Amino acid sequence: RQQVVDNANAYTFASVNVQNQSANSQDKFASDYQDFQNFLKDIGYHGKPIATLSKDEAAKLVSQDAIFGVKQTSQRIADFVIKGSGGDEDLMRAGREGMLQGFADAEKAWGDTLPDISQQTMKQATEMIDKAMNDLGFSILNTTA
């Protein structure tokens, strides 16, 4: 009898847990999707939903000077760090570190070296931040390290 009670308890717990995870993952997906749509609007993209683009349409969006190309993407990332720092050296260094960590995390999630477009974006964004630091009189090398 106790074994039946224990098994029913475990089965019920597992079933309800799966239901909760499924419901939460749907809510999480909806929330993540909305966050992504808001991000796209915030950076100025008002085109077709990304998932519905043809291969040619997607290729145009990642071309050199397009909204998701190296030039504009690296500029947005660098501006976020530079403007967000307000000219404060410690904040700029923290932003630069966070940016590099974001690229490392993306590479880890990708499971391999990021595509060339991402490598170029990281290089250009880093160069822009380093130039801004230099222009503000900050050493690119972290002297407290």
C-alpha cells in the first residue's frame, strides 16, 4: 500500500512538474520573443519578421552597410559601451569587458568559432572602444590588472 502511495505521489509530482515547465517555457518563449521584437524596434529594424525572411532577404540585412551588417552592428555595440560609460574610465573598461564576455558567451552557445561576420563585428567594435579610450587619454592596457 505504501509503495502505491509513494509511486502515485512521485508520478503526480513528475506530471505536474512537466506541466509547469511546459507552461512556463511557453510563457518564457512569449516573453523572450517580445523582448526580441522590442530589441529589433529599438535598434531601428521595422522590416519583416526575421523568421519569415527568404535567404536573399536575410543576406541583404547582413551585407556590409545594412542594419545587421558589420558596420552598423559594431557601431551600435561600441556606442552602447562608449555612451553608457559617460566618459568614465572604469565604466568604459567594464563595458568593454562585458562586450568581450558577450562575444565569448555567444561563441560558447554557438558551440564553435563564431562566423566571420561576428568576428569582424567584434574586432571593429573593440577597435572603436579602444580608440575612444585613447581619445579620452585612457591607456588601452588595464594598469590595475
